[in-house]
Amino acid sequence: MRDSLFSEEISVDQQYDFEYPSAIQSNIDFMTRIKNVIKKDGYINKNHKNILEYFLNISEGEYRYSNSSIGYYLSKGEGKSKKRNNRFSLDEVSSSVRALVDLWFYLRYYARKGDLLIIDEPELNLHPRNQRLMARLLAMISQAGISILITTHSEYILRELNYLIRLYSVWDNVEHDNSLVAGYDESMLLNYQEVNVCVTGRNSILVPGYKKKTRVNTLSKVEIDEYGIKLDSFNDVIDEMNKLEDYIYWGLE
């Protein structure tokens, strides 16, 4: 019975030509060409090594290609694994480590000034601390001359971007020995005039071919100033949760 079902699955697969979305197919093609990609250094490695060094704060190790496979090499330090050479295959590491492998190889070997780097939800599989570091890393990449386009549902990334925008405006007044701003430097600060944010939603717009405005799913531009991104959809949810927390912890006693 099992063999019969398995045969039917194979038969069904052979009847259709399955295609991946272009972004996923491009990613697959990139990884299959990795042995050729690593033959030369990319723009970031040549001119902005600080970005790769900062990347290691998130990954806690680097990736290398050898013997037809990608290995993850854990950064050496107190409390690290005693496994010889600290090398792990991608089958042995966490989803967060696997999620970063493409970005590492892109930055290390392939990136070029003027590129457009698109990342769908860079927060996936990352601890909140690393989501904040990811926002800073993306800002550094942007400052190095590579345009960034991301989609995100992460409050941590949004807040961190707001901090980077605000710090850009007040950097000269910052007390740099204050532990609260430790870890920030000018290479990751963002000029709000160089940032654009849009949200998805249903709005009434004038659709080509129609005489009246029609309510459709669309992108709406979000207001940004030197204080950050004005995104009410996130703030409203946070306010609602704060009110609920106050009620269940303090209002019911």
C-alpha cells in the first residue's frame, strides 16, 4: 500500500513543472554557484571589513566552503564547543545560523557598490538581541553604498531603526561613555531623509481606468522625521498590550 502511494506521488510530480518564485530560484542558483563565487573578494570585504566583523556578533561564527560543502566555524572563546576545529555542518546548527549563511557569502564575496539587497523578514529565527544587531548591520551596509529593501513585522527592528535615525540627529550631543549607547558608532546612523517606509493596507485610491476612488489593497507611505518612523499600527498593538498588562497585574487585586 505504501509503495503504491509513493509511486502515485512520483507520478503526480512528473506531470507538473514546478517552479519556485524568482527570488527563491535566484537564491538557489546563487548557492549552487558558491564554489565560483568564493574565488574573489566582494566590495564589502575589500572596503568595509568592519561590516563583516559586526556580522560575527550575530552569527557568532563564520561560514566557509570546502570539499563541496559549507561549514560553520564557531568563534573561539571561553565556553565554546570543544569539537575539533569548531567546525559544524549546516545540518548540525540552529535555524538562526542557517538563516544567515546566504547573507555572509553575499557580503564576503559577492556584494558590489550600488547593489539592491532585498531581504524578506530579516528577523526570522533571530533572538530579539540579534534582531537589534541585524538592524544596525543593515544600516551599516546601506551606509557603505548598497541599497536595502526589507519587509518586517519586528518591533525590535523598527525600534532599532528609530534609534539609529534619532542618534543621527543628536550624535554630537551624545555622551559616548554612557553604557546605553555602547555598541553604536557613526557607520550605522541613518539620515531620515534617506529612509522610506511603506505599510500594506486597504485604502481608497484613484485606480487607472476608474473615475472614482476605489478601496483596494495598496502600499501607503509612512511619515518619517528626525525622531523616527511614525508607524501607528505597531504602537497601537503595544499600547493595547500595556493596558492589558496593567489591568491583569494591578487592576484585579
